[in-house]
Amino acid sequence: MAQDPDAETRAELGSLLESVGSSDPEALAQLRSRFGERLAFGTAGLRGELAAGPNRMNRVLVGQAAAGLAAFLVERAHPGTRPSIVIGYDGRKNSRVFATDTAEIMAGAGVRAVVLPRLLPTPLVAFAVRDLGVSAGVMVTASHNPPRDNGYKVYLGDADEGSQIVPPADAEIAAHILRVAETIALPDVPRSQDHEIADEGVVERYVAAAARLASAPTRTGADGGSPLSVVYTAMHGVGWETFARVLDAAGFPRPELVAQQIAPDAAFPTVSFPNPEEPGALDLSYETARAAHADLIVANDPDADRLAIAVPDERESEGFRRLTGNEVGQLLGWQAAEAAASRPGGATGATLACSIVSSPALGVVAEAYGLGWVETLTGFKWVSRAPGLVFGYEEALGYLVNPETVRDKDGISAAIAFLSLARELAASGRTIADRLDEFSERFGHYGSAQISLRVTDLSEIDRVMTRLRTSPPSDIGGLPVERIDDLNHTDGAIPASDVLRIALPGARVMVRPSGTEPKLKIYLDAWSTRGGLGERRDAVVEVLQKLEGGMRDRIS
């Protein structure tokens, strides 16, 4: 409390302590939850609920993180050079406050600090790290997490080319943060107002780079415009202003907007969980699309680093079906493979990449076009580092379509690439659904499903993983297990990770604890190349149903 500059969290702690003094057991449990440990600096920095205490997101924790990161940057800077950082923030509660604190502490440590001109999407920070030639970047965002969360995402420049931090840098930064927390009170951390505000040029250059991803429109009328009817939602986030500018620059007409969700709003009033993957998150989009007789729904998550697509489907009660991340990844990967193969010199050295829990379909595309294929651990900090990368994705709606400028998932650039594909198809009388069928006919039909076991006691996840390791299944849903790979023990191709990969005939199961939420995640994939399209679909559906039933029995 003594070092907290935020009146709200100071008052929150005062009230909590008063309740503890009155022997309130719930208050004591809260105090232990908030102070029993620190919010870990890891996967992509920090992320957690906004509240007081070192195990929550607040100005004390962020100030300590900024001071630790500054010390890391100063330590790794070449002699005689001044390290630098670009800082962005979204529309969540305290995002701008955390960004300003970071800039002042960086400047106080002698680091040149540049703050983006206003709230902007996360991909702008990844872009700006390279565009401005700075040593690092910080984006204050909790992406698609619940409304009460915020986070602190860190990128590195120079040889890391604007990718997210990976070991050993994450552990080195964490050690500096802990040293600050243990030895320096936050009011004693030097601050300076001598930081810069970036001009609009960085945004304009991002817009131009994203717009270049659009293919030239195929003429469909006197104006050469697109016959597509598109609905767009920003999910109460920061995507629309930038996306609108890219659409204009790329020559796309403005879409129909989900008006209730288009402006940034930290309360997220129309969604309890602002993640396009969550049930109900796209309900307003479906409603708007039905009224507009739309051909396509394009959705960004609140910081616009993810992309969701939905297409008309009369079999669904909403009249639309959200494509899985794997389906969008397959289409964008196929598009990228065609482009790479058509370049002078062909596909030599070009690589497609996806995370180990994403569909193996991308590897079949890579082989068909003579491209390399790399599977990485989950997270774009790994996907973005694939050598020769021309396209990368992971099934959680993240797509890297522009590696020359953004080494991270980018929901705006991916939307432009996808709209280009949809426009080309529409010009020849075809749809995205038709293209998915073409994929299945050419490469095989691939289907995926997912099971998420949310827990309140994290030890339950450990128990399930231990049980699967010590008593491995010989079959799942009646399908024989061919092989189980424990990625805690690898051949060095990828870093060791707490993941089990189970191979079955025409199928695969991946089991892993979530890195950001109290969940055990199980990824089911099945594929078929036998018979016609209908037979392939039916076979995949049947296998996925068997896998889901079998795995639910295993974890219950």
C-alpha cells in the first residue's frame, strides 16, 4: 500500500485488511491469493486480473516489470549505445496508465521510450519494433481475456526482428523484475517525462504494408468493386479505426458494422468473454449478418491480433457457421503456398509453419508445393521464428501472413488476405465454402475439435497428465493407439514441453495444460482421403466423435 500510486487499489487493500482484522475467512483467503505468490512473468510477459497485490495486475506490479525490463535492456545494449523501446496500449482499463508508467520508468533508466500516438492494435507494436529500429516493444493488453484482466506483452528487436520473447530472455527479464521488487520501493524507481510520442507515420506505414497484401480486384462490374457483402465486429476493441484505413488503402468497400461493438469499451457490455471462439461472442454479428444477407463475417478480438471468420450455413440455427482456426489457417496457408510457388525461383527456402496443436493439414499443403514445413510449440514467439517463413498460424485464430513486416499474429493483415481470397472466389461465382470443399478434394478432408477442462485446483491438471503418462491408453474411443510421444522428452527439434501427442490411425490427440488459463486443453484431429467428399466428411466426423467420447472418459 505504501508504494502504490493508485488510490483505487490502495483503498481496495485497506478494505481487505479491515475485513481480515474482523476475522473474515474469505478476506484472508483473498489476501493469501493476492500475496502468496507473484504473477509470473513468462509466456508473453504478464497477464492477470486487475486488482491489488503482486499476484494481480496493478501499477506496482507493472512499475516493477518496467524497471526490470529497463535493466535488462541496459545490460544487453552494446557499449556506447542507448537502448530503446516502443510502447503501445489498447482500450482496456488502465492500459494507458500502464503504458505511461512504463514510458516514464524507461526514460528514467536511460532508455529511449517512444509511445504510440493513441490506443492501437497489438500488431502495430510488433510492426513498430522493426519499423522504428528499437531494441524492444511493450504492448499493454489482455487480448481476448475477460474484461477484468490486463496484461503486458514484450517483444525484442535487433536479431529477434520484433518477435515475442523466448528463453532465456524471459527468465533474465523475470530475474531483473524480482530484484527490483525485492530491493527498491516503487517511489524510489527513477522516472522521467522525457519520452516521445510517435508520429502518425508509423501507423501510415503499417496501413500501407497491410494493404499491399490485397490482390488486385477482379472486375465484376463498371466500378470493379467486390460483390461481397461483409459484416465486421471489433468486439469492443481497438481494431476498427486501423482496419478501416487498411480497407480504404486496399480498395475494399466498407463493411456493415456491428454498431454495438465497434467502439473501444473496457466494460465489454455485450459479451461476457470477448473472445470470438467463446459461445455467444458472435451472436450480434450473426444478427447483423442475417439482416444484411451477408456473405461473410469478419471479427477481430479486442486487440485485433486474432481473426475469426463466419460463413452462411443454413444447417446452423444462427444461419452462419464460424470457421475453425484450422479451416482459416488451411485456406490462408494454401493461398500463401500458391503465391510462394509462383515467385521467381519458385518455393526454394520458403516455409509454412504452425503450432504442434494445429492441424497437420498444413504439412500436406507444404509438401504439395515443395515448401518446407515446421511445427513449433504453441505461441507466436515460436511460430514467428521458423526459418524462411512465408505463412504461420495456430488454431486459436492467430495468423501470420506478413512476416516481412510483422513477426506476430495479425488479425488485420490476415483479414485483408482472407478478403482478397473471398473476393477472387466471388468474382468466379464461388464461395469460401466451395474453397473448403476444393481443399478437401485435393488434400484430404481434415476436421478438428477441442475439449477444455477448466479447473479451480491446478493440481487436478497435474493429476490428469500424470495418469495419462503412467497408465497410457491402448485405445481411445475404440481406436487403437499407435504411438504416444511425451514432449517433455524430445530429440531437440523443439524445446521440451508438457505435452502428450497420441497417434491413432487417421487421427491425432494432443494434450497440454494451457499456458494462460487454468485449463487442460485437448486437441482432436482426424483426416480422410478415401472416397468422395461426402464419405471423407462422414469418416472424419465419426472419428472425432469417438475421440471426444474416449478422451472425456479418460479425464473424468
